[in-house]
Amino acid sequence: MENIDRSVVFKALCLYQFEHNLPEWLKYAKIVRGRLDSRFGKFIEEGGNENQHLDGFLVLEDGDVLAKRLKEDKIVLDKVIPPMVEIYDEHDLLRYIGKSRNGDNNHNGQAKKARESAYVFDGKNLKVTRVREFNPNIKSLEDISFSHYLPKGFLSTKEEIDPDDPDEGIGLKTRNAIRLAVGYSQAGYPVKSYQIKSTPYSNAGMGVIAEYGGDGLVRTIHVEYKPNENLPFIPLPPGKVYDKFRNTLVAFKRIYGRDTKNGENQLVSISEGPINVSEILPSTLEKTLMHA
């Protein structure tokens, strides 16, 4: 199994996905026709309705000039960008994100849980701040072909999904993540963007962790329900809810690159495999919650 990358932001998002989103989702999940679906409410459709039990958010990463540049370009709409907070590692970043999403460090002073958030991360100096959102009307970054920066059938098991189609394509936050990473990188600022999507992918009801760079999608991590009996699995502790999910969930990592063989230069998955969840989680949590 492949080890997880030590990137601070990417690892923090993995921690959030497996420490928070996965156990929270399993409280409300049930097995329906070979997939995990909501125990209550509407049917959770891949690429369609978002799973209300999952949190999703976007992180934009650069060196020490990004926050100022985003303000000047009117991409961050806050009248005043909150002060950058120093962090030391992915656990610090995870704590900051957790507090901000529970209202502890919201700069508007209101202790209100926010399911959708945006963060600016200074990867050079390891500092972070939360902003309201990134401007969805980025005039200077509108002329982008999303199908060039995403693989065919992105976040869908249907190959014919067109990322440029406004009706069945990608969501606004994903568009922003790609626009910002590609646009600023092409302008000489090596920007990365990271996202946890709450829109389900595959048959586990979970969203995807994604990283984008100057050439589009870089890597993803997603969870599948019982994809193959021979693959490694994530056993969960006994309990009224968890028992039925024992040995049935697998987390996969995909790496993307350009396929130059056929002349189309299409972005494709160049490697895929199960990941070792013990490389993501602290040992104490890994022993009690999940272990691949």
C-alpha cells in the first residue's frame, strides 16, 4: 500500500475526512442494494445531492504573498482579511479548521457552525486564515476549459460527464479551485488548491479529497464500499451502527498526469491503489477507529 503524502494541507484534509466526516456519516448510513445510503431523508445520488452529514471546504495555498494578492484582485471579498495564524503541522491546521467551523474563531464574532468555508494558507511560513468565500465571478480567470484540467468523467462513474457543461458538469467551488490554481500558477504564482467535496462519489456516500495545481487535478482520495474482497479494508469498532460496516470500506488514492500517447494530452489517472490509513491517523485514534 502507498504511503500518504506529508503535505500539511493535504494531510490535514485527510485527517478531517477520516476523523470527522467518515464516523459522522456512518451514524446515519445504511446498506441499500450494495451501497451505503442515508438512513433518513432523501436518496444520496453520486454527483448530485450533497450528503448533509459531510462537511466540505476549500483551501488555497501559496507562499507569503497570496492573501494580499487575493484581496487586491477582489477574489477575497472580506472588507478586512483576518490575521494569519501560525500553525506548526497538519494537526495544528486541523484544530484551526475545526474551531473555525464551530464558530470559535469566526472573524464576525458569531459562534455559528459553518458547513462551507474557505481558507488561505501560507505554505512558506505555515500560517493560515479563514475567509468568507472566494469570489465566484473572477473575470480574469473565466476563460478556462475545465475539460483540459480534469479527467473525463471527473467524480462520476460515467465517462461521458462533461466538466464544461453548466448543467451536469462541476460545481462552483470546484470551478473556483481550478481557476485559482491554474490562473495564478500561469501568472507566475505557484498556487495549489485543496478541496473536500461533500458531493458523494462512488458507492460509499462519501465525498472526495482533491488537490489541484497549475496543470489541473493532481490527486484525489475517495472511499468505496466493498469494492473487492481481496483489497485491504478498514475495520470499525463494534456497535449497533458500526457492526454492519465491518471490513467493508476502502480508501483509494489516485495520481493524475497527461496521456501523451494518443496526441490528445488528456489528463488521466496514472496510478491508483488503496492507502494505508494508519499513515494518516494518529496511532491512538487509528487503533480505536480504523486501521488499514
